[in-house]
Amino acid sequence: MLLYPSVDKLLDKIDSRYSLIMLASKRAHELDAGAKPLLNSYESRKSVGKALEEVEAGLVSIDEKNRDED
């Protein structure tokens, strides 16, 4: 169960649940591959939770210029 950060707060930053999931998944893979963490500390131990915390902090977002047209 996802408690932190709240989905409502995350959806204020990202326009849809689908986009939020895709962004968090991509960032989680980057963290798992050794990417440098963007926060000094995290509430979550798992990479997806860490990615969502970075989104909530405004450190990770969707690059609209490179967004795929579906």
C-alpha cells in the first residue's frame, strides 16, 4: 500500500496516473542501475518509492519536448 507520498499530491505534479507510473518506473530502473539519488534521505527503502519521493519533491518530471505521442 502506497502511503507516502500521497497519490493526490503526486497527481498535482504529473497529469495522469499512467504518466506517473511510467515516470516512477523509469526513474526506479535508473536508481537500480546506479543513478545518483537526488534526495539526501528517503522514507522508502524500495526504488519505486524513492522515485515517487523525487517526483513529489519536484526533482523528477516528464520532459514534454521528448514525450512520445500516443
